[in-house]
Amino acid sequence: MILSWQQGDLVSDKTKEDRLKDAFNKIKAEMTDHLEAINENTSEINSSLDYIKQLEAMISKLEERLDAAEMKLSRMSGEKTFTNEEFSTVVLNPKEREIFLMLYESKGDLLDYKKIARHLGLTEEIVRRHTAGMIGKGIPIIKKYFDSKVYLVLDADFRNLQAKRNVLNLG
């Protein structure tokens, strides 16, 4: 009797083991389905991200072209021929002066807010605020847009005028 009980127990264990394997196989199949769905969603998200990056690049190019068109129109209309007189009352605060000098010394190279901030030991927000202040005072700082980043450069004609006549009285 003990022998048959043990055999029955073995059969019962074998059946339990088969049922457990079946349950794990079902779970594995469900997990595989979920993984495939996640991979499909990831592919869709990556495609959307690539499309958004392309749109951002196009927008940046349009913004740059608009800035260039505005500059050309203002020059064509005679609005912006730089003179000593128009800058004789412009006074830069110390931070604006530092940022201006960095742009001036870059000799036409594009600088982003982060690079200026790092070089001067300032935050990007402070650089943005003071750059906006200089633009508000009439200093022709040109913004160019590449890869969702803003780059700054001092207008070449103004830079030359500053070099020849020190219109901002920087010393």
C-alpha cells in the first residue's frame, strides 16, 4: 500500500510539474507578446522623434532666414547704417560688457549661451537675460538657429565700426 501511495504521489507530482510548465509557457508567451508590442511602440516613438527633429531643423532654418531677411530689409530701407551717435548714450552694465567682449573677440564665430556662460562663469539664464538687454539697447546681436540651439554672433558691420571708432566707449 505504501508503494502505491508513493507511485500515486509520483504521478501527482508529474502532473503538477506539467501544469506548472504549461502555466510558465503561457506566461512566457504573454510576455513575448507584450515585448513585441513594446518594440513596435518604441519604433513608432523613434519615428516620431526623427520627424520632430526634422521639423525643428526646418523651423530653425526658417528662423535664420527670417532674421537675415529682416537685416537685409532694414539695411535696404536705410534703417540700419550704424553711426557713433546712435550708440553714444548706450551704457553696458558689467555683465553685458563681458558678454559683448566675448562676442566681439569671437571674430564672427558662432557662440551658444552655454559656451558663453561656461567661459564667463555665469548661468545660461543670466547670459540670455543680458543678451536680450543688449539687443534691447540696439546692439545688433544676430541669433542663428541650428539643431534646436541658439547661436549668437555680433553683426559684422557693427563689429568693424566698434573696432574703428569704439562706439560703445569700452576703453
